[in-house]
Amino acid sequence: MGSRFRHTALGDVMEFRNPGRSWLFVPGNNPKFLTKSRSCGADVLLLDIEDGVPPNDKETARRMVADELDEPGPAPVRFVRVNSWQSGLTDSDLATVVRAGVGGICLPKAEDAASVTRLAAALDDLEHERGLPPAGIKILAAIESAFALRNAYEIALASPRVVGLILGAEDLALDMGLFTNRKEEASDLLYARSSLVNATTAAKVMSVDGVYPHLHDPDGLVADAQRTVNLGFTGKSTFSPRQIDLIHEAFKPSTEELSFSARAVEEFERAERESVGSVVVDGQLIDLPIVMRARTVLARGELA
């Protein structure tokens, strides 16, 4: 499939076929959740030793996540959300979790490009020391403040290891002084969400939207996930396995959209053979940019 991503697609970078629609946070200190996550259906797991783990449980979480990464057998691609550089815990986290089973590191509170290049350098050293493939471990950088959002494009380009940015919506809302009970598909963060997508699109990396925090509101999740897709995000994060299917459904093109896209491509290719630069399908003018979008829709339908 064609792609705008610098690395072609997450599937090519990680050597697996994976659309990266759903990113499930899994608390690293909960053995039951860690075990169940292997078959949860998420495209990517974010094994968490940061905010999802109490301060006095960090070392336990490191060991449990390391043990989970060593488990044989099929599992989704696994990133580890380490603690931020600001915490002073990142080096200890990396020393424990950098191993063959980790696909990437999620760096929270990535404020600028330097925080990413620092992580990339640490990964260079650990991969060399442990005989792992060079540059095999990727980076997902979390944008969680107004300052980081301003630097998002530079953060995305800070290292070839960066496969995407994820919006830390709750921390950003805290930084901006927003109310606790946010509603209406995070409309109060509309600028931030659009800005992050613009930065990742320009940098040709993936964009992962923040979580929908209301776990017992499927209708609200559907609306929020649809906003995620409409804004141009390539994926969405979640705390709950129960939200995964609804997230995947949001990223799946509708039957009507697939039908229109197929007819648009077919009619345009026929017109090209007749040396005509555009056609009309269902009253809509179809030229090359629209056909390219239609081909992307059809490819998304195949992945879904």
C-alpha cells in the first residue's frame, strides 16, 4: 500500500503488517492485564511503567514488563512507556526493558528534539552492548504540553527511530488549565489535535490520538473516534480492551465510501487511457488528488 510515512508504514519498519489503529496502555505492574493483553486484539501494546504505575511499584513493573517481553509465542507489537527524563528514572527503565522483545519505546513528556536524540543515543548504546539489531527499537514521542506541541515537528524529525507522536491529552489539558470532565469529543483540544496531525503529516510519521477517558460510554467513544479519523490521525490510544473494536470500526471505511472510491479510481483510470485529466462521478469532479485519496481509502479497507 502507498503511504505518506517517512518509514513507509509502521508495518515495514517493524517487519509486520500492522495498521497501527489501536494502541492499548497496559499497566506494567498488573500480571493479569499483561497476560490478557497478548490476545486483546490491539494493534500495538503500550506496556506502561509511567503514569499507570504507583511510585513505589516502579521496580516491580520494570521486572514484570521485562518478563512479559521475554515470553515466547505470538503477541501484538509491544512498546514500553518508560518514565520521563524529568523523573530521573528513564535510564533504569531502559536498562531493564531494552531486549529482543521490545518493538519501541514511548517517551513521555518529550518537550523538544533534544529529549528524543538523548533517548536515541541511549538506545544506540544498549543495542550495541546487547547484540541487538542497530536502530531496531523505535520511538513514539508523547506530546503533553503547550511547549511540546509547539516543537512537535522538530520532535518528529529528531531521529530516524521516531515512528510517530502520541497526544497526551490529559497532561496537555492540565498544562492548559482545562476542566477535569472534558466532553464533546475533546473539542476543547481541537486545535492541539489538528496541530499534532499537521506536524506528523509534514514529518511523514504516524499520529496517535489521546484516550477517550469515559470507559462506560460507547456512544461517546464512537463520536470521539470518528473525530480522530476525520482529523487525520492514523491511530488512537485507549486504556480499555473493550474500546478496541469500536476504534477499529471507526478507521474502517464505510461500504458507501469504498464503493465511491472504487468507482472513482475505475472511471479516472479509464479517462486517463483516453487522455482525459478528470471525470465526474455522482456529480463530483474527480481529478488526480482525489483519486490518490480514493486509493488510500481502498488500501485502508483491505487492511481492515
